[in-house]
Amino acid sequence: MNHISEFLRWVFTAIGAIVAILEPTLPYLIICTLMIFADCFTAWQLSKRARKAHPERVSDDGKKFKSQHFGKVIMTVLKAWALIIMAFLMQKHITDGLPIDLTKVAAGAICFWQLWSILENESSCNGAKWAKLLQRIVVDKTERHFDIDLSEIKSKTE
């Protein structure tokens, strides 16, 4: 019993040390995680719009929540966390003399990447004027995500 107690004490000491070292990255990790989940939410909204607008063209898989999609989201979150933590450690131990905060650069890049994806999701399969203007700049994700051939639909409406 004494060995288990000693082992657990070392484990929790190590966990506490890691948390103390990485604590300054927590705000960046939270913000980036929220942006990634916001992107997932807008993708779900796009799925609903595509089903409503083109029910015969949306595949049956587009209606279902798949664990592989959730796994992809988790991998995106983990990659974002790894990038932020590595940028923080590089800033702290390698480039500490430079006047640039690598943690903010990494978190900013992740947030803007997610924001761009959110704009793509919100403007796709959306008839609003702002969405049509935005579609000149961003990609229409309807075709890519829901097995809809937009070339047929666009040629009929134009």
C-alpha cells in the first residue's frame, strides 16, 4: 500500500509541475478550442441548410453524426493545443530575446484559420446578399461536404 501511495504522490507532483509550467497558455488554449467548436457548430448549421434546400441531393450520411467526424475535431483541438504549447516553450526557452510573442502568433493563426472556415460555412448554401458577396472570396462548402453537385444547381438558377 505504501508503494502505491508513493507512486501516486510522484504522479500528481509531475502533473502539478506540468500544469504550473503550461498555465500561461491556458487562455490561448481556451480561445482556440472555442473557435474550433464554433466552426463545428456552423458546419452543423450548414448541414441543416443544405438538407432543407436540397433534400434529394444530400446523402444519407450527411444527416448523421459520425464518430469519425468527432475524432477529426478532437485531433484538430489536440494539434492546436500542441502548436500553442510548442510556440510557448520556444518563446520561453529559444527566442526569449526576440520582441515577438510566438504563443500569440500561433493562437492568432489558429483563430483566423477557424474564422475563415466559419465564414465559409455561414456563406455556403445561404441566399443572403452578404453571403453571395462573400462567396466571391471564400469556398462554397456545400458540394464538398454533402455530395451536392453545385454546377447543376447554379446553371439552373443563373
